[in-house]
Amino acid sequence: MYNSIYDSLNIGKKVIYLPSCHSTNDIAAELVHKGPVEEGTIVITDNQVGGRGQRGSKWYTEPSLNLTFSIILRPKFIPVAEQFLISQMAALAIYDYFSFYTNEVKIKWPNDIYISDKKISGTLIENSIQGASISYSIVGIGININQVNFSNPRSTSLALITGSMASLEVEFSKLVHSLDAGYLRLKSKLQQDHIRLSYLRHLHGYQQTISFLLKNEIVKGTVTDITKSGRLCIKFEGKNEIQEFGLKEIEFLWDK
Ligand code: BTN
């Protein structure tokens, strides 16, 4: 059972718990379409059977071991062209949450969280645009907490990092507080540059030479920046110009 977070400002004041569901992002979208929903409402489940990931992938998670939830936001104050700020804010909030446990946290563009070279959290953000503004944003977050067996060797969990099981309710409350603080920062124009800079500072490959897979070739390069629309800027070894990439156009390689 997950309780509403009464001392938060925006996020999690209302928490809808479903023992089982298809995808919390889908349930959140249904709620928005049915009628007015309080901003910051969270839909959370213990058994998500049709979890969706980025680029059409699936998000598999063992029942009752991890956190899978979606937040409904109405960030009308963010221009559509700058909607990547929502991604950056969410990634940083999850980054901050994990930094309490380890120094090995990294953000992998666009908004995965890695501990060393293993993924611990993924976020799927689905924005609905009306004219020039974002009418609502559904921020779906999956965090591996107590699962210890993964079919993908590049996955990890909080339990594997700390060596002990955690209370899902307690971790949920910590995360929501971190997200609530992040959303408050996002609302301040002055803090938006801080969000962009902090995101860059914690981004895997920023000002470091790493390997990428580009058109079936392994290439070395350095992340130099992120555009306001969220495109990844890379300077490849031996090249002078900086190239920009969107999702699906480039892949990170960890072992090369
Ligand atoms: C990814 O890494 O590809 C993103 C994964 C996002 C998974 C979360 S779990 C809660 C929410 N509901 C979904 O169907 N997906 C997101």
C-alpha cells in the first residue's frame, strides 16, 4: 500500500494504488482524458503486466519487488520546444535519490539512471501538446528496488547495491520528495539553467571519451552538450564539427 505524501507541494498529494494493471502510463492517460485530475497525482502498481519503455520497448519488472509509477503533470509554463527540461528534471531527481546510497550514479541520455555500468531506472515521458503549450505530461518511472535476478546482465537494483532489501513504501516516499523538489525548481525560470547544467555534469560521456555505435560502426567521441530540444551533441575523434543526434540515431557502448 502506498500513502499520499501530505508534506509535498505538488507531487504525490494524491496517490492511486492499483494492485495490478497493464501500464501506469496508460492508466494515467485514461484519467486525464476522463476529466480534471489534480496535478501531481500518481498512479502506482505492484504488478505492471504491460509496462512500456522508450523506443517501443517493453519494461519488465517482477511483481511486488520494484517501483512502477506514473505522475500526471501540467507543465504549461514550459515551451513545447523546451519540453526536454521535464526529462532532465526527472532524471536529476532520480539521480539525487540514488546519490544518497552511492557515488557511482550516472545519467545516460536521455533519462536512464545507471549505477556504474548497470541500469537501475528508466523513465518514459509522454507529453500531450495543445497549440504552443504542453497540456499535460505523464512521467512514468520504473525503479529496480528489491529484484535481484535479471535476465539482462546490464541491470541492477537498490538491493544489489546496498546488500539489503528495502521498504518499497519508504523508498517511494523518498523518491516523491526528490521529484517534488525537482518540479519546484523546474517552475522557476532561474533554476532551469541550473537543471540543464547539473544534468550535463552527471551525464555519461560528458567531457569524456566513450564509445558509440553509429550506423553499425564503433566510434569514439565526447558528449559536448544537449540542445534545448534534447538532442545529443557529440564530437567524434578525428572530426572537427559537432554532430547532433536524436533517439534511435546512436547507441552507447559500455565495453569498448
Ligand atoms: C525505459 O527505460 O525504456 C523506460 C521505462 C519506463 C517504465 C515505466 S514503469 C512505470 C511507467 N509505466 C509504463 O508502462 N512505463 C513506465
